[in-house]
Amino acid sequence: MPNYTFTLNGKPVTVDAPADMPLLWVLRDKLGVTGPKYGCGVGVCRACTCHLDGTAFTPCLVAMRDLPANAKVTTIEGLAKGETLHPVQQAWIDCDVAQCGFCQAGQIMAAAALLTQKPAPTDDDIDTIENVCRCGSYPRIRLAIKKAAGG
């Protein structure tokens, strides 16, 4: 198996993995990072959303051979700065967003990426997030994103 080296949550990692193995499986099964959840495996639910070089992406769709050289992957485990939660994580708690919690890591990662691109998002901007929440917490998700944006 080939070796792949990339940065995961700010630390360099090297892993042996088949070239066609999705990054999500490498994260979960080989590296023990369980924040990104397996939902559908085809990029529709987005429960596995992480950041690749600061942009939201679904690692269930990225084979290891397609991971860019020098990639910087951030999962929910790497979003906080030490003990200080990212503003989106704190807003999620403050707004009591989570119900079952399955989609929350992906939702938070998508929201954090959106706020990087649009620090003061409109409702239409927030609606571009396509992560699925089976519990239907969308009103609280919207509220938390606005709170994290300072609104």
C-alpha cells in the first residue's frame, strides 16, 4: 500500500492506505478520528464534512490518491483552539442546536467554512449549506450561524 502524508488538525500524519480508499475511512478507521460521520457515502448528507485547505468538503468522496499534495485537513476535532471553542461551536451550544447529534460535526464545519467566506451571511447565504439534518433543527442552525457571525 502507498504512504500518504498530509496535515491533519495541524499535525503531520503519514498513513498506509489503498489508493482508492476514501479519506473518510482513513480518518475514522486508520487514524481514529470519529467526528466526521459516515452517513450516505455519496456526498449527499454531508455528515462527514471537514475542511480541506480551509474549504468545506466531503471526505467520503475523496480517494486517497486524489488527496492534494500537502493537503491540510481539519475535522471537528481540530476546529477549536485548545480549550477555546470556535465561535460556531459555542453558538451551537448557546442556541441548543443539537438533537440526535449525528449531523452536527458536519453542520458546524460547513457553517465555519461559510463564515470564513461570508462573515455576515444572509439567510440566502446560510441556505447554501446543503448538509442534511434528519431532526430538522434548521431554525436553530440558522440562529447559531447568525450568533457566531455576531448577529
